[in-house]
Amino acid sequence: MRGRPRASKPPARNTARNGGEGLYAAGRFANDSGMSEPKLYFEDFEPGAVTVYGPRLVTREEIIAFAAEFDPQPMHLDEAAASATLLGGLAASGWHACALTMRMICEGFVLDAASMGSPGVDEVRWLKPLRPGTQVRLRATVLDKRASNSRPDRGFVSYLFEMIDESDAVLTAMKTPLMVLRRVPGSAP
Amino acid sequence: MKFFEDIQVGDVTELGRHTFTAEDIKSFAHRFDPQRFHIDEEEAARSHFGALCASGWHTASMWMRLAADQRRGEIEGVRLRGQGPAQWGPALGFRELKWLKPVYAGDTIAYRAEVLEARASQSRPEFGLVVSLATGDNQKGERVISFVSTIFVQRRVAGP
């Protein structure tokens, strides 16, 4: 039987990267060594643990590229048009902020975890615009966890993911449960 | 684009359909959600999903794409009638997002929005807040995604 690293919190990887070249390089994770042999199971997540991932530069180019594909509204595409909206200038689609959150938690710990995806998201609040050139970090707080009532092989880990800027202002807050396999099915959580 | 005053609780907007190809699913996932069941058919077949399926964020983002296309169409219609379009957005966020069923390669999702609530904005009297139920159903009629979104919509006449 393999060892049981009782990590007090998911390990942070250095996820600093340039948001420009190579951002969309397909296959970036295809050979990730953590993929087939998970290191983190339900038992390893501890309520109260706080981990900060990043930083990551969000560029104007990627904001416009995402918007062109998924949210083609003037406030996400064009500086002049955006300045006439409530956002008061070019800002990323809220869905882009969500997708970047997912990317950062994948790099942070999800790819190392026995992840089974997520049943949904309790709440996302887009609190402040995500502007081009912002160096974002992701503050991940384990709020709670519970074993599945119906499936003894898994549990739910509830997280608060906050995207924060250089001055620690919260831009986006997401509350979501992640579904994770248990190392020992049916054991006490 | 409708003004706040033109919006009624119960209004339903059919946003259109989108078919998710394996290529699209993997392209999105490589960029934003590179979990094995979103990027590799064989790994996905071994996972609890049983086959390659879209990131939930991809399914949600396509709702936004079709909603944005629909808004753009309405704006063009209003301009053709020589009127100024109402300003929509930004959204404040959403709640109760449920990924009810996986979206597999080849699935076609029909998206829609239904108005649940329309109320004045406390902070911005020239805008109202519209709460909508956003949904997507697959070709078998099964709901695959739903969420409740809240968005600012400009009023024709500023509120009190």
C-alpha cells in the first residue's frame, strides 16, 4: 500500500507564468505526471486550510480572445466602447475569470488530486472588473468537507476561491464543492 | 435591446443551439480545465464519466456566447428602427449553477433564459436588476446545466 502523505493543505506549485506566449499551447498538461497517479485524496483536504496560487498575468490579448470566442460584448472587446459602459473600460468577461480560476486550481492542486469534477457552483460574485495587465493570484480556502451519503468512494470538499489583485482586492469570489475520491472508501472522513 | 420596463417576469428567450465537438471540448480544456476526462478519450473512458465530456465552464461559457449573440441581434434590430438600444450588463454574478449531466462530444445543447425577477437597483437608479434562470438541455431533452444570473439592465426612465 502506498504511503499516506498527510498534507495539511494542498501543495502550492509555482504557477507564475507569462500570460502571453504559450498560454493556449495545447498539450501543456498532456504528460503531467500527477494525472494518472493522484497524490491528493478526500482525506488530505483540511477545512480552514488557505493556499494562495499564482501570480498570473492577465493580458489584454487573452481578455479579447476569450471574449471574441465566448462573450462578444463591447465591454470585453473594445476599449472605447467599454469606457461607455458601467465597467468604465475594458475588462475580462466574468466567465473568463471563472475559467482562469479553474485553470489556476488545476495547476495548483486539482491535477494532483483524485478529482471527479464538481456537481456545480453555489455562487460566483463578480465584485470588481478584471482589467488587462493585472497580476492575479488565487486564494483557496477549504470551507468544509463531507463524505458522500450515497457513494462511499467519494466526498465533497467545499472551497472558496477568491481571485485577488496586486493590492489584495477581491475581484471574483466563487464558492464551489469539488468531488474527490476517498483513499479508503467508506472510512471515517 | 429591451429596456428594464419592457421585461416581464416569465419572459423566455430561446438562445439557440450549440453542438460540442471533441475538438472544441479538448481545445477549451487544454486552455482552462485540463483534467484527464476533458482532454483525452482513453482517459475519459476509464473515468466515472465513461467518455470525453466538456468542462462545465465550457458548457456555461457557450450559454454566454449565445446570449451575447442574441443581445447583439436585438441591438441591431433596435438601431434599424432608429432607436437607441438599452445598456445591458455587467452581471453581478450567478448562483446555484448545476452541472446536471455530462456534455459529451457530439451532444447538441439548446440554451435559454427565463426571467425570474425584475427589481429596481438601489445603487443605480438608472438601471434595474433582472434575475434569470439560464438553462441548457441536450438533444434527449435532458437538462445538463442551469444557473441563476443577475444582471443590470438600463431603465427607459430612471427610478426613484
